Amino acid sequence: MKQIVTVGCLLLLFWLGRRTCLGQNLDPNAYKGGENKLKLTGGLSANMVYMSNQASTITPVSYFVSGNLNLTYKTFTLPFSFNYSNRTFSYSQPFSFNFVTFRPTYKWISAEIGTCFMTFSPYSLNGHQFQGAGVNLTPNRWSISLMYGRLLKATEGDLLATVPVIPTYRRMGMGLKTQYRTDKYTVGLTLFSASDNPASLPGLPDSLRPQPKENLVVGLDFSTTLFKRLQLNGEYNSSSLNADKNQVSDESISRKTLSGLFFRRGVAIQSYNSIRLGLNYNLVRLGGIIGVDYQRVDPDYVTLGGYYFVNDIENISLRYSQTLFSGKVNFSGSAGLQQDDIEHKKSSSQRRVVGMATINANLSPKLSVGFNFSSYTSYAFIRTAFDNIRKLNPFEQLDTLNYRQINQTVSTNINYAISSTETAVHGLNLSASWMESVNKQDDIVRTGQESGFINSSLLYNYAQPKRAQSFGLGLNGSYNSIGTQQSLSIGPLFNFQKSFLANKLTTNASLAYIYTSDQGYDTQTGAVNLRGSAAYKVDKMNSFAGNLGFTQLAGSGLSTRSYVSLTVGYVNRF
């Protein structure tokens, strides 16, 4: 009941605020002063979602409310946005899912205040949420971005929970990214720093305290064009991490990296590098572009400005794209080599050969065809302490075998327009894909180490534009082979769409059935999926929408299960 009251209060306050603003002549049409207009625009959306048969710990009813207001006067803009939901989690976490953000703008100055998301580089600040402020400045040829705020809030965690949650300190961060552009080149500098505050968890016992961290990232980037056809770009980043601020270190520690030179003295740090280079050459006469990319990231490279990161990797790739026959055929392809364990310190390493090709062709005004092929081959090399010792036991050879995994995918898509008139449009679509994965051990494929997937669909669409209605019929099928298990799935589908009341009311309904036979487990199951939706546009500012879904599963050895989902939403724009 409290949740419903909360949503009602939010909607009422938004409506009253909007009415008050309009009453104070903030309506865009209230002023006739040209550039001196004071404009107020924005919107509000509210959605309620009901899901049956969920886990007992999750509430079946959820609501989501979001809105934005934009106040504009001449070249000054003050946006405001918020998001709110009753979705909560049974454990503490250092991130915020309900947030408010201001985004004021004036000429070449824009800012974010509140809950912000900014990206400098994949190797420094990369979309991390923070509570604070960010500024973007674009005077003349300069581009400057600044940020300061709280990256993580202090949480005591719960190590005894079913899914243990590690305590986190309050983490503050600051950063700068600047670029200078000319007609011939671009150069840039990135600085990012983050640090944990051990005093943010005063009541946590020492035995449960994590190690407080601090991080400094320094980056350089450039791009230029040579001979009007050759484009070069590159990026270098250096990250230094102090994994434990409480640990004191000797001043003589090596600081050979760029970030290590600027890191504060008297602490133990680990420094890492990453480099990315790219080259593109425009083949004007052939109508194509050829390019080469190179990337290298040191083992254990990490930045506190990102949630996830891939390190200990080196790859090089060659790209080519071309347009043929006056734009009727487009081709693109690439091939590359990836490897990890670039310092040869792990007990095993992997090399991956990756290739792909795509062709899209318009063979006639009615027929278009697309084709895609990709191949991924991974080589694993295992090294042990006995590699240089002759093994008399044949079973010991298993420890030093080399593994190879091959993944290949082929897919095609064909569209054919049967006929097209003012009263009726007929069309066919055929799509198919084949995927195969094989694990080889010394060029031997053992039992259960091969899998394959075949998926296909055939769809027929019929539309009557003047009646604002359309329907479609289709058939889907798939065959899967995973190890020693095989399964076959097939089923029809039907959908219908119709608009009423001068296209103000749009309805859609679909029905699908899937029959699955699993030969390995000797089971047969059937699934029925029924969905319906409706959207009603009251006027230019208000609209309602609803979605209803029903799914039922039944089969041999399986009790009948049903799932229902319902979504109701309202959108207001002004």
C-alpha cells in the first residue's frame, strides 16, 4: 500500500508542478520575444509490472517512474531527470539504482550534477557511476572533460549471506580528459585518480576490513591524416595501483611507467601499460578501405574507473571493406590473431585465430540477400614442470597435450517482396544459421566434444496500409546437438496488428507454439506463448500502453506450468 501511495504522490507532484509552471507563463507559446523565449519541456513515464511465479524473495509487483524537465532560455539549458523504482535487493551494494541528475548547458559548457556516468577511455574512466559533478567544455578547438565524485559508497557487506557481499570503502575519484583538434591532427591527455577512505567504515572489525586501494591512470592519445588517404590513431595508458594503502614501501621501488612517475612516494605500487594503434587507408579507385589494428594490455592491468576489464591480451587484425556494382553489393571482412600470457608466466596460454566476412546484395528491386561467415579457432598450450623430462608413463602425456577449439558460424537472410500496391503488400523472409563447435586434443575429437546448432525460420507477411492492419504466418525450427545429446524444436507462429480510431489506438496479438523432442532424455515438451499489447495516444502529450503475456509449459515428466506477465504504462510529454 505504501508503494502505491508513493507512486501516486510522485505523479501528483509532477502534475501540480507542471500546472504551476504553466500557470507562471513558462509555456513555450507564452512568449513572443524570439530568442528571449523561456521554454519548459519534459516528460514523465510510469510503469507497473506484474510477474507471476517468481522467487518468493522477489515482489510480484514492481513499478518504475522516470521523468525529465528541460528549462531553456536563449542558449542556456537546465535539464533535470530522475529515476525511481521499488525494486530493492536483499543485500547491501555500493551502487545506486534510484537517482536524480541535473544536466545544465550554456553555449559550449555542459555539466552533470547528481548521479553521473562519464567515459574517458576503456583503460581509465569507463562508464562508472559516481555521485558528484562532471563538466564538458568545448571552446574553439579544445575539448575538456572534468569529473569529481564518489565512485562507491561505504557498505559493510554481509559475508554470511547466501551470496557473500564484500565490504567496500567510500571511494572518491577525480579525472580530466582534454583534446586539442586541428584540421590535420588531434592530441589528447587523460588523468584519472581514485582512492578508498579506510575511515568510512569505523565500526567494521579489522579482521573483516578489505584492503583500501588507490589508483592513478595517465593516458595519451593522437590521430592524424597523412597524404589525404592514410589515417593513423593511437592511445597509450599507464595505470599504477596501490593494492593496500596501509602498506608502506621503500622509496627505491621501480617507477618506470608514466603513471608511476607521478604516484605519491612511500607506497608499494604495481604499474601496467596498455597500447592501441590503428591504421586506415582509403583505396579511392577501388572504392574500398583497408585497415590494421593492434592492441596490447599488460597482465593484471586494472583501473578503478571501470567495472570490468580484460587484460593480459595482445591482438592484431586486418580489416577490409568495399562497395561493388554501384552500391548494390557491400562486402566487409576481417582476420586477426589474439593471444594471452604475453609475458609467458602462466602454466597455460591460448592463441585465437578470428575471421569473419559479410556480404549484403540487392539482386533486384524485390530480392535482397545477406550472408555472414565467422570462424574462431582457439589454441591452448599447457606447460608443466615436467615438460623437459622424458615421460615413461603414457598417461602422463595428458598433462602436456595441446588443445584446439574450432567455432564456425554461417548465416543467411533472404527477403523477397512478392508484390506491393497501395492496398496490399506481400513479402517472404527466410533466415537460416549453422553453428559448429569442436574440441580437438592432438587432432583427435573425443566423444562428447562436438556440438552443432541449426536454426531456420520462414515468415510470410501481408499488410493492408489503407486499413491499417497486417498479419504474419511463420514456421520456426531448430536442431541442436551438444555432446551426445540431440534435440529438435519446431513450431508455428501467428501475429496480427490493427489500428483503430484514426490510428490513435494500436493493438497487436501473437500466438506461438513450440514442440521440443529431446532424444538424449527421451522427453517431449510443448510450450504455448500468447501475447497481446495495446497503445492509446490520447493527444500529443499523453499516451497509455499495456502488455499481457501468458506462457504454458507441459510435457512428459513435467508438471504443467503457467506464467503470466502484465505491464501497464503512462507517458506524458510537453
